[in-house]
Amino acid sequence: MFSFLIEGKAQVGFPYCEKFTDNSTQSATVFGGNARIVNGALRLTDAVNEQNGYIYIDIPFSSTYGIKAEFEYFSYGGNGADGIVAFLFDADTPVFNTGGFGGSLGYAQRGNQVGLSRAYLGIGFDEYGNFGTTQEGKIGGFAGIGESLVPNSIVIRGPGNGLSGYNFIVGRKTMEPGNDGLRASDQFPISSGGPGTNRVTDPNLPGYRKVFLDLQPDPFGEGYFLTVKMLVSTEANNPRMVTIFDRPYNFPAPKNLKIGFTASTGGLNNIHEIRNLIVEVSNEDGLSNPEGVDIDDKASCEGQENTYEITPAEATLPNENSSIRCLQFYGSLEDIQAEEGDICSQARCRPENRVLVLPQGTFRASDTGGEFTFFPNTGFTDQTVQVYYTITDNYGKTSSGNYIKLLIKESPEPVSILAQGLDSTIDELRRCEGDPIILRAVGDEVYVKHEWFRDDILIPDSDVSEIQAILPGVYKVIAYNSKSCPTESSVFTLINPPLPSLVISDTVVGCEPGMSLDVREFIPGYDEVSYDYQLETPGGELIENEGMSNISSSGNFLLRIKHKDLDCWSEPKAFEIIIVTQSLQANFDFEVQGTGIKGDEDGGIFPDDTIQFTDLSPDDVVTWSWDFGDGTGSTDQNPIHIHGKKGVFQIVLTITDELGCVAEFAKELSITKSYRVMFPTGFTPTLEENRFFRPKVRGIAQMEILVFNLWGNMLFRTNDLKTEGWDGKVNGELMPGGNYVYRVKMVTIDGESVEQSGRFLLIR
């Protein structure tokens, strides 16, 4: 599961307080998986198998000052798995992802599943006992344990990314004694109860758990000195503080870190929740309060919003990498002092202090940084208004308070922009590139100063009442009266529309001698409503729009385009018009391949004959398209084809020459013969070259030959289509010379039955 990090515009910084007691959270609290608010707590998992959830606080904090966090956690209602992790990771990671869930608790790798992205520290509160073992590909675990479970343990795993790292650092068994356990009086289970139990929120009731995490910069080494303590109750009215870890964590920290939490269930489950989270800087003594400045040299203009900014250069921000998180306004210094000591009020930059409404007008702070506005009400001209403000930085440190005094001055009459030669209602103009227009600031007052802007950027040396606008953009003017109060015009937009694209083929061809061409038909997307088109002939004549519909001469032409409402033409597009002097003529011939047979007059064409088609068209033809009249075709210049059936076929040849001209020619092909049978008048059995009697056939699929003497006695019979025929013998004895009778029954390849009979001569 991935969540992309997005830098928001809302308030950021520490202290960061998130109670999760209602259905709203701060914008920097990012949820994922099954995480959601349920009845006043952030629930990471239900008591359901194979669930996971996470949150992280999308606020980077400098590793220079460390981090301190406290939170209540609740683990109950299930049968005991898996646990919760509090983690830190590199704030500069471009893409956030959790680690493997189940026994890896969303922090470490799990087999081929990667671990938490750019992880720095993971503290696991493990009910089931997987997090402190080498199961699922984790590196290191409790001594001598291997893959055996260590339930009721708190385990620290180190930095990692992808499939590398997340090594076991140290662990504490909360229900066992010994070097890696707790004293009997300090022991407690990670979970507060099994099926049917409820959330324990009272520190005086058994099952209450609260964690205090502190990472102080280690002055003697890299990384931090890590302290983890827990407020736990295992018996009524006896909450006690138990130190879990108090040791160095010697790993160099990234420049900035973020904090988050994950939880998971597996084959067993529990409800996992957190509440009342407070995150703040650890090294509080290393931080100093910012200092503001008294402001008493500013003026404001009546009846309009005036914008001001207290910049980091004007304020004093003593802490490393600090910035102004917010301004807060107060009516008096006493109001500021009344809020001191409430850490979460400081952290949230209270919304009610971001806006201060006075009879003279309204002060309003921006969401972040040192910007603020004052809108003076009418009727207070030449009066001074005074308020107090504080600066809170991103570490939650707040200045002691300073004053702002503003003199309210009379606002000028409105100013507007008038374009020379145009009606005053026109606020948008289309012009050709480089074509200037005079813009004039006009109003019912004498203005002593002008500031002209294009696209919200101040135009240099623009303290004049009129300017020559050449570049496209959105123009406005701010005019000042004699009391230095501004009035801002509405905008005037100057547009240099890009010239439309113009496409035409390099060569336009007329394929009939003496014809005229309509050039408009060769321009894709031709639009005479929006654009004008101009054609320049070889002789220099200029023809526009519908005049291009009748061009009858060849030559090199130029084509231009422009917007209908403007006078600037595009660069010319050169192309050539060619009108042919001779029409393209297609022609072809055909024959039975290698025979010269073209039809019945030559003996006829059979269905299984191979027909050779020969192109007789001009030499400049570049493509051929044959239609053989039977649903098939070819693109060869001189193809061959077998039709396979009788009929009259319309053969069509379509050709295209190198100019793109097309011609067509058609000719009929008649296939009338389906079979042929020729009987010899005699044969000589004693001669090698003529010793068998049989007919020569074509187009015959079946054949039966019978031979008789003149008395009707059958001498020979066969239905073998490939037979050599009768050899003149009966039972091996050669018959005497003379006349004999044949009868032949045949079936043609197209199913026709044929029967023939006659006499032939046996010659000895």
C-alpha cells in the first residue's frame, strides 16, 4: 500500500497534538489501511484476522533537536495478535510505503515484501511474539531464540530500506525477569484483555497503557539517547511508571524525520488503537523563542483589504531550520500572557486568534508564514488602530508579543484600463504578434503614482498613466492617490493567438488534361468561417478563399492562412500543382500459362488452368490492384491465378502512377471447359510407343473403361483413373488384329456424368 507525500498549505510544526476524540483530525495526519476514528480513538485494526492500518504525521522535524512523543495505546478484544509499532522515517522519502504486516508489524521486511520506506527507528509493542525473532526474513532477534515466538515483548529495530536492514537492536520481555526482562513488580502484558474486553482509558484501572518516547540528541556520539517509559496499571488504583529502555541509539539520523504508527493482525487478532498523541521537540532547552518587531510605520487604506508581511528577515528566528508557522492577534498583552503554558494551544495556532475583529476593521493572518491583512471599515479615516501579535515557529516556540499600529487613510476612487480606440467595456483584445496597443489608466481622481503589471509581474519603469502593451498577457494597474492609498483595476487581456497550422501536400495533381482543381479540397480541416486563406500563383497573383476553387494551370504556388479577425498572415507554404497533359490508361492481357490459349477459339480454358495476367500499362505505374472476379485479388504487377470453377469472370486492373493518378481497365475471362476426352482410333501392342489403348482425358474425376470384341464379349475392364489402359491381351494372350468396341463411363470434376462408346483398331 502506497501513499504519496504531498506538501500541504495548512499549518505545520510542533508541538503537534492529536487527541482523536472526535471525527476530525488535522490535515497533516495521514491515514492508510484499516485506520479510522472509532468512538474517540484512532483504531488501526479491528479484532479481525489479517488486517493492517497506519498513520503518519506529515510534518518534518529537524533531527538536530530530537523528538519527544506520548500516546495512549489500547490492545484488547481479541485472541492476542499481533501488535503496534511507533516508527520514525526519513522525511525526504519521495514515496511512503509501510513494511510487511503480520509479524513484521508494518515496519520490517517480510519475505519478499519490502520494509518501511527509509526507516530510521521502529519500536514494536508485540503481543504475539514475532517481531523480536528471525521469522519471515527479519534480521536478528532475542539471543538464542531464532524463530521461536517471544510474546509480550517490546522490541527496537534499526534503520532499513527495501529488503535491507531493520536489524534487531534490543528487546524487553515484559512478563519475564532477567537481563532482557523486567522486575516482577514492573511486569505487565502488552494487551489489556482478550475476547469481550473493552478499551481501558482510566489510569487507575488494570489494563491502562501510556507510552512516553524521548530521543535526545546524543552529545557524545551519533544519533540519540533513547528513553522509552510506560505508565501501566495491572491492579486497581496503582498506576506505575516503568522504564523500558534508557540507552544510546547510535545511528546517524537523516536531516529531517517524520513519525508514524502501524498495527497488524494475522492468524490471531486484537483491536489496536491509539489516543491523545502529543509530539514535540525533545531538546527544549536548546530552543529559543522567536522575537517579533513593533510595527508603527505602516498605513492602511479605508474600505479595502491591505496586505502586509512580517518576513523572516524582520523577525528573529533563532532556531535551526526554523520558519514562521503562524501569527496570532490579540487585543492586549494581557490576552497573550493568559495563554502561556498550554502546549497544545500553542501547537494549533488557535483559529480564534488568527482573526481579530475591531470597530476599526478586521485583522486576518494567513494560513502559514508572516502574511496578514487588515480591512479598515469606513468612517475611521486618519485614525490609528493598534493590536498585538505573536510569532510561533515550526518548533512551537512563541514570541512574547509586539504591537502593530496602522494609520487608516482615505482610499482613492476606482481606476480602470481603457484601450486606445476601443469601447470602455472591452477588456480583452486579440492582436497580431508585435502589434502594440495603448492602455490608459482612467478614473475620477488625480493619481500620483501608477504600477502596471503583466501576469502579476511589475513592469519596470511603469509609473505612468499609460503604457504601450506589446507582449501578450493579463494587464492590470494599481493607482495611488495623494495619501498613498492604492486602487486596483480589473484586468485587461491582450492575446496574440498562435497562427493556425496549415497543411497541404507538396504536390497537388489533376489527373485529367485541361481540368481545373479546387485547392480548398486539398487543405485538411479547411475552415473559411474562422480563417482566411490566400493562394499566390507563379505569376504573383493573390487569390483568397473561394477564389481558389478554379485553378487550371500547373506551377509552383504559395499558400498562407490567417485568423479571420486579424491581418497577419502565416509564413507561406510552398507546393506544386501538376495538371497532366495525358490521361493514365490501364491495360492488360491474359492466357493459359505457357500455351497462348485465351478462350474457346483457342481450345477453351479449364477451371484448373493457371492463368497468367500481363500488365500492359505505362512504365510510370507504381501500384497494381487486381480483382479476379471471384472474390480474390493480387497486388503483383503480373500475377497468376487459378479460378477453380467454370464461369465468366470480370477481371479488373486498377493502377496508380507516381503522381497518384488512378486508372482502371476490365476484361472478361470465360472458363467454359470442365473436361476433355480424346480416344485413339487404334493402337499397336507390339510397339513400345503405342502399346496401350486408353483415352486422353482432362477434368475427369472418375472413369470406367470397358473393351469388347465384336461378338459382345468383354475383354477388359478397369475403373483406375491412372490406368495405362488395355494392352491387347486376354489372360496373357495377344488378341488378333481387327476392330474392337470401347465403352467409357466418366464423372467430371464438377460432377457431370459422361458416357462415350466407339470402335478402335488393334494393329499387329
